[in-house]
Amino acid sequence: MARTPEDAIKLFAMANLLIEHDLDRIEAEYSFDLGRGLRQDAGNDEAYYPQIEGAIRAEAAAMAPHYEVFYSLETTIRGLVGDTLEAADGSQWWTGSRVPTPIAQEVAKRQQREIDTGMTPRSDDPIDFTTFWRAWRANQAELGCLWCVVF
């Protein structure tokens, strides 16, 4: 499967995020600011949630970069899956035969659960309510090489 310019740009962006993550780690490890303008003032944190132990806040801060990388990777994969299936089946690929009924039903439940709890829906795109593993497993023939490119 030939890589499109859009895929190459997405992969470049992901590589950039991984480099940024490593730079963040180096800055934290050596207590050195590389001047990238990413430092946040932690002084206001005490006013917002003083009842939470400092150790827990420190652990959360240490986990934040990992969440950023995982979220970025997952969102990029969802985009690549959606774009690939849309190219193959058109804009209605989700409602066609491409998505197995159990996955579509689980997604519908998750969407309804967000509505029922009064949360603002995270997305209008159904693929955002499923795991990318399940989306890939259901469409291996179309996405097999794409998955290899990502990992």
C-alpha cells in the first residue's frame, strides 16, 4: 500500500510528538529549560486543589506526557483508519457492512451513556467511541499494511 502525502505528514507529526516527549523528559530529569515555552506555573495549583496530596499531583504531572503521546497516537490511528475506510467505501462506511454489528451496538451504548450522564459528547464520529484495536480487527484486509506502518 503506497503511503500518501497526508499519511507521511501524519507520521512526521507523530515522530515530532515523540521527540517533544523525550525533550520534556530531559528537561525534567536535568531540571533544565530548553526555552521551548512549555513550562506552566505550578504556583496556582495550590489554590485549586490543596486537598490532594502533593505526591499524587506529582505522579499525575509525571503521567501527563504519557497520556499526551498515547492520546496523540490513538487519535492519529483513528484518523488513518477512518480516512482509509472512507477512501474504500465512501463517507457512509460506518453505517455500511464494514462495521460488525457488535461493535456498532457497543458504540451506540457508549454514545448514549455520555448523553444520559449529561456530558458533552466527546465527538460526533462513531470511531471515537470504539477502540482502534477493534476497528482494525474488523477491517484487517484493508488496514493490515497501514497498521504495520504505524508500528
